[in-house]
Amino acid sequence: MPSVLCLLMLFGALCDHGQAMSREEKLRLRNQVVEMFDHAYQNYMDHAYPADELMPLTCRGRVRGLEPSRGDIDDALGKFSLTLIDTLDTLVLLNKTTEFEAAVRRVLSDVRLDNDIVVSVFETNIRVLGGLLGGHSMAVMLKEGGQHMQWYQEELLHMAKDLGLRLLPAFNTSSGLPYPRVNLKYGVRGPETRTGTETDTCTACAGTIILEFAALSRFTGDPVFEEHARRALDFLWEKRQRNSNLVGTTINIHSGEWVRRDSGVGAGIDSYYEYLLKAYILLGDDLFLQRFNIHYASIMKYISQPPLLLDVHIHKPLLPARTWMDSLLAFFPGLQVLKGDIRPAIETHEMLYQVTKKHNFLPEAFTTDFRVHWAQHPLRPEFAESTYFLYKATGDPYYLEAGRTILDNLNRFARVPCGFAAMKDVRTGSHEDRMDSFFLAEMFKYLFLLFAEAEDLPFDVEDYVFTTEAHLLPLSLSAVPHLSSVSPNKTSEVELDDSNFDWTCPNTRLLFPDPAFPRNLREPIRSAVDKSCPRLAPYREPGMGRPPLRAQDFMANNPEHLELLRRMGVSLIHLKDGRVQLVQHATQAVSAVAAEDGVRFMQEMMELSSQQQKEQLPPRAIQIVSHPFFGRVVLTAGPAQFGTDLSKSSTGVRGFVTVAEPYSGCSEITNTEYVQGHIALLQRGQCMFAEKARHIQKAGAIGGIVIDDNEGSSSDTAPLFQMAGDGRNTDDITLPLLFLFHKEGNILLEALKEYREVEVLLSDKARDRAAIFKGKPLPGSLIEGSVDVQEAGEDCLTEATTPTSFEPTTQSQMSTVELDESASEEVTPSQEEVSPAKDTSPAEVTPLQDEASSTEAEADLAGPKEERETDRREEPEDDTDSSSQSVDELLADWREDLEAFQQMEKDEL
């Protein structure tokens, strides 16, 4: 079937890139993996079994209730010999058939699943249910081979069904999302269960059920498990944020409201995305692939900033939610390989590899400048997983060397006499008395597969899909009919044309015609991770103390300056939102003196950024005052660090707008007869903001408005920034210059197109209409369906005010600068920390009233678009000229968006 062929094509595309590792060396490393597995597994069996996990420092088993509680981590322990069950299919893959058969007999004789204990539904599903199903798959495969497990009568499958039935009570919610915990003996209802009172669960916890439950249904013929898993996925899909197509991290299992609205690909969400794609691979249902593709497009649009993967807000996806990444996102390059998107997978993996080499392991969380945020490392396997998938996709021996690094670090830093101990702090090398079951279930699978040849494997792994716990489920399950006891839910289907999606994986031989291609992608990433401490400043000859380039003089569109940066070891990484990160790496400089110049340059950039932060100005207002708006429409605008300070003007600057020619404003204005005495409209890009201001000022303009060229940008979703100068004295600029995002700018352009003459007021804040018209009678019914304030006192002017924010993060030797894709106009280094939420959240919507107080309209941002359009159609119509219809509709959309955003801000508060 297509999904199987997709995987076979992708995994079969092995190319010989660079100098290949010898077969003997691969064999040595493969045998080393087996020896390390034996060391971990045998110590568990000798010192811990039948306990759930091994405590490798004290050489004893971890029994829940007998050891001090570790909080939620202990919810994975259910007194069911967790590590043994989690390791079953690993034994078979590593050719330990005799040990597997003995382990299965132990599970059948010793393990009980009816303990009076509260466990995590998510962890029990992926580790225990997945382990039982993976063990069953291996037992069936060996039995069919005719040499082993001839006595097996699906006993593991019977245990798996028993466990599945014990998990089902958790799904008894109105939404279909499971409770996060369940009592194995009593379920979730009643005081004896000691659970069932929770209201929230993580997205991954509810969305990482489908593989195990669908496999259980298809193995047993009982559809109830797959139905519950599908219902949970359907509900999560319906609750996605419709504009960004992202999901939050935590959701209320009863109401479906998002409790945590940050979105990423790491902890709390990770395996939800993984299971959408793998559900398509295992089950062959196109619906899962459609949903995955929609989510993936949004991830790549908002979250992916190669090589970084940064969390964002689901309602404001252009606004970063945090400045650090967690180690669980290391699985994502492997998922991108399955998707067939190899380039970003290479880039992100390389970043993770450099962080690993810097700290020996991936810290649980690390900052955007690759410093430790959370220092623990519980021997997670996600980086090894992605390393394996990238090697299978590219055949590049570079990934074999990455695997060797993982092996060496585990043996050097984590190996102890009784197994392998988790790292308590990667900086100090201290240990934690902990060896989680996933270490045996996943780490040794992926490392063994990385170094093994096809003939070393007891079966073809491409006939199976890996669950998130690396358990093996056969792709043949896709041929088993989906028996449903309920009619399909038509409302959950995606109404999209098939042409929007890729239905096959690319042939990676065509992706990598040049063997150096993966290496070329890795080189820039490698320079972004500082692997060494700054060296002492070298001796400098007299007169050489000043760097050749000062931060205050730097112009990002100056080729000479860019060459000077290169010589100083400063590289540029282009981000998706138009910004550029400056990263200084001393070893990349042409000399020790140039390296010191680079360090000084970066320090100056940080100081310049700090100074700009102190000088930051509040947002400005552009108020359309001509017919038929009469001051009712206010657009939020970003200020400039030069020109007229509108906060010191009691009247603002009022005038008619006109489009400058050239529209970029980067050369002398050619339509001076129209620009003179008017407010010029300009497009962002191609030159510095100050240069645009000087050109329109020379042409006689009284003000300027720069409109973003990034289609779809809006102050709703992106924080405003100040337009910076060009590093020179800007006292010669005396007119005001304001910045509008694309959505707000389009309102102004559409009005100009419709009415030819559009007058605006540039000011520090929106003025009430009485002030604008200086006591004259206020115009009457101005907008379709509106009622004049003097008549009813119910109409209000809505203003979106956005606190200026331009400093998302800071790194010691990295600065983020605001640049256009074409030429970089703003230079704004990053600051040390993100400002408090009240300073960085965009668009706090406040009503601006004419006289009487108004009633604030509310709208549900996530509500169906059809309902909102119906509401608009039902508004009373007036006798306005049909020529104004398109602008009025545009204004209605704008007002509606602001009202929805207002409701969103209330929800977040």
C-alpha cells in the first residue's frame, strides 16, 4: 500500500556520502551496543526485578510507595514490572531470542495488572500496553518462523486487552479526552479510585493513544479501543486554533478550553503530531495525513526557525512564548524524515548535535544561545532516534559518528557498576539514582539499528512502525478492516482538495545528487554553537585597540560591513520572521586579532540594544478622518526613533495620503508634485528607514507611513517594533514616520483606492471625534449599519494599542537584529530576557468612546467562520453608496477581528 511504499522508498535511499565507516568498525560499535544493553538489562534483572525500574546507584529496585515520591514521574510506575515489559521487543531485535522467551514466561507468571494503584494513562499506554503489543508482535513473528515460541497462544495479547479495558474508564468524559490518570483496579469514579477529579491533560497525553488502541482493536477484533482513540483525536482537531492551525499544550478535558496556549513540538505536544503521521502509516486512513499536513505547514511557518524550534502562542503565532527549547523536541528531525522534509531535519539535528558535544548530553532544556536552562538528562533517546532516521534517509556516515558520540558519552559519563544512571546535572556530571524503562526500550533499539547491517537483523524493520516508545507494530494491521460500532463522524472530516497535500515521500537519491549537500547544510549551524570559552585578549599593537567596525556604524545592507563581520567570525542566520541573528564564533575569525574585534563588536551591539530599550517609545495611532470614516477607524502604528515626536504634539500631523514613487522610497521621489504637502505611503524593504524618511522629506512630504511588505502580518499577531536609525545622526529628519503591518496598511490602501482622497491624523493616541472636528457637528450615520453616537450613544471607536516590543531574547554572544529579507532596514539587537508579558503581548484592545460609554462587543475567536459571516449579513443595511461596499466590508472584518482579539486577551487574563 502507499504508506508502506513511502517508508520503503525513504529508508531504502542509502547513499555513500563522504568517507564511509568500515564494516569492521560498524560491527565493533554494534557489538558495543549489545554489551551496553546487557549491562543495563542484566543489572535490572539481578537487582531490581520484579520492581518497575532499577535504581543504578544503590543497586536496588524502585518500588512505588517504598521510595520517596518524585511526583508525577512516579505515575509511570504501576507495580507491573515496567522495565521488563518495556524491553520485550528490544530483546528480539538484538537477537536475544532465548532471553525473550524467558522474559515472556516471567511476564505471564509474575505480572498483575489489577493493582490498586493510580497510574498515568499516557505512560501506561505507550510503555505497558505498547510493550505487550510489541512483545506479541515479536512472539507471533518468531512462532511463524517455526523455531521459537511454538508454545505461544496469544497470552500477551490477552494481557494487553485486559489492560486496555482497565484504561477505558478514563475516556468516560463528555469530550472523549481521557482523564490523565486511572486506577487500575477501580477506574476513575468513586472515592476508592483516588482520581477522577482532574480537569486538565496535556495534548500529547490525549493524542498519543491511537497506535496502541487501534492495534489492540485490530489484533482482537474489538473496535471499542480504536473508536475511543479516534474520538479523542477528533476532539483535539476540532479545538485547534483555526487561524494558526496550532494546538496548545494543556486542555480542559470537559470544556475543551485551552489551559496553556503555548505551542511547540516539545514536551506536552510532541507525540500528538508524531501519532497523526504514524496513524496514517499504520492504518492507511488519509484523514490522519491531511490533519498532519495542515499542522506541519503551521509548524514550519511559525515554530520552525531553522535550526531552532521555538514555542509560540496559538492565537499570536508570530509572538515567541519562551526563549528556550526542551530536549523532547529532539524527536522532530526523525519525524521530518518520515515526512520527507530532509533539509530542516539536517539543520535542527546538527544544532542538537553541537549542543550534545558542548554538554556531553542534551540538557532537559537549553536556551537559544545553547546554554543550560534545565541541567538534568534522564538518558532520553530522542536524539539517537533522529540520528538513526537521518542515517537511513541519507546514508551519510556523519550520522554514524554522531552515534559513536552517543555511545562514548554514555559509557564515559553515565555508566555505573549497576547499570546507567541519569545525569542530575550535565555541567557537573553528577548522577541521579534513576534508569527509566525507556532507556532499554528505545535507546538501544535505535543505536543497534544505526550500526547493524541488514543481515544482522532477525526481521525486516521496514515491515513495522515504531511507536513513540519504539515498540514495533506490524504494518500488516492496515489490511485489517476497521470495524466500527458507530457511524462515522462526518463533521470531523477535512474538506480540502487532495492537491494540497503530498501523498508520497520523495526519493532521497534525487534530494542529494551532491554528496556534500548534507555537509553544506551543517556547516553554518556548527558555527552557531559556541563550543569553547572566549580566550584571553591577544596583544594588540598601539593604535589597533579600536575594532575596524563599530556597532553604531553597522549597516546590514553594506557588503563591506558584511565582509568585515565574516573576517571577525560573525555569521548571520536568517529567521523566518525577517530578523537575523548575529552569532560570533572566535574560531571562525581569520586571526586572533579579528576574533577580539568580533567579541567587542558583539558587546557593543548588546550595549546599543540596551540603550534602545531605554529609549523605546509607545505605539502611535493613525486615524482616518475623511469621509466616510470620520475618525472611527484607528490603526495601530509603530514609532520611529527619529523625526517628530508625536507625543509632544497636541494636534498631531494631519494630511491627505499619497503613494510615493518609487514605492520603496529608496531613491529620489519622482512624483514630488503629489507628495508635497501630503503624507507619503512607502513600502518596507530595500533600504534603511531613515533613508526613506530623508527622500520623502526632500520631496516636501509632511509625514510618512511605511507599510510592511510581509503579506498577512498584523499587530494582532506580531509585536510592534521601533524603526531604528541608520547609525548616523538623524537630527536632520523633522517629519514623523510611522510603521503599519500589512493588514492595517491594506485597510489604508483599500480606502485610498476606493475614495481617491483619504485624510489621516498621525498622533500619539487616537483622538475623540469632538477634538478632531473642533466642536463642529459630528457626521451622522457613517458606516454601514452604524448609529451615530449623538443619537444613541452606543457606537464606539475601537483602538488596538500594542506595547512596543522588539527584543525577544538575548544571548551572551548572539544578537538578534530586525532586518528585511531584501536589505535589512532595522538593526535591533536582542536583550537579555523577554520582557514581562504585559510589555510584550500585542494589541490590548480598548474601546475609544465619543461621549457616552459603549457596550463592548465580544466574539469567540475560535468560533465557526460561517456563524460570524451570518451575523454580519443580518446587520441592517443603509443607503450608503454601493461604491463604498468593499471598504465597509473590510472595516467590518477589521472591527470583528479586534473584538475577537479583545475576547482572547480577556480569556488569557
